[in-house]
Amino acid sequence: MGPSSCHLLILMPLLQLIIPGSTQCSLDSVMDKKIKDVLNRLEYSPSPVSKKLSCTSVKSQGRLASCPAGMTVTGCACGYGCGSWDVQGGTTCHCQCSVMDWTTARCCYLA
């Protein structure tokens, strides 16, 4: 092997370092930049009106407790340790146990 062949073998790895990497890497970087640019242009504007949840409890004798007008039942509690209840019409708690001394409705609305 002559000196020119040895020089060629030494230069080949150096030439690979000079040649840019695969086009896939540069395409990925271009796409990443485009995606970041689009995301940066998107505007997020939260609603200027912020609503607050306002709640109260209504306790009644017997098996039914109803919420005031404009409010919705979000939960019920029944006396005598009764855990069986349902909501009627979205505004009334109904305790399902046979004997009941009190019923409480948790009533809420967005203010």
C-alpha cells in the first residue's frame, strides 16, 4: 500500500465528520421549530368572567328537603344513619328509608 492509499484511508473518517448529518435530523429540527412557532402564535385568553360556586344546606323534617329556586342539589344526608337517597327533579333530596326524622340537601349555584 502506497502513501497515497494511506492518506486516503485517514481522510475518509475526517470527511465523514465534515459532511452534515442525515437529512432526517435536520428535517426533525425544522419541524420542531415550525411547531414551536405555531404554538407561540396561539393565544390563550381565559374568560374575563370568573364564576364562583355558592352553596348552602337546607334541612327539613321528614323524608324530603328542597333547594331554593335557581339552586341544584349536589348531595343529600338523611337522619337515623340512612344512606339511601335520591334526587328528584334536580332540586329535591328524597331519603328512601321507611322512618326518617330529617333530611338535608346541599344546594349550589354558579354566581
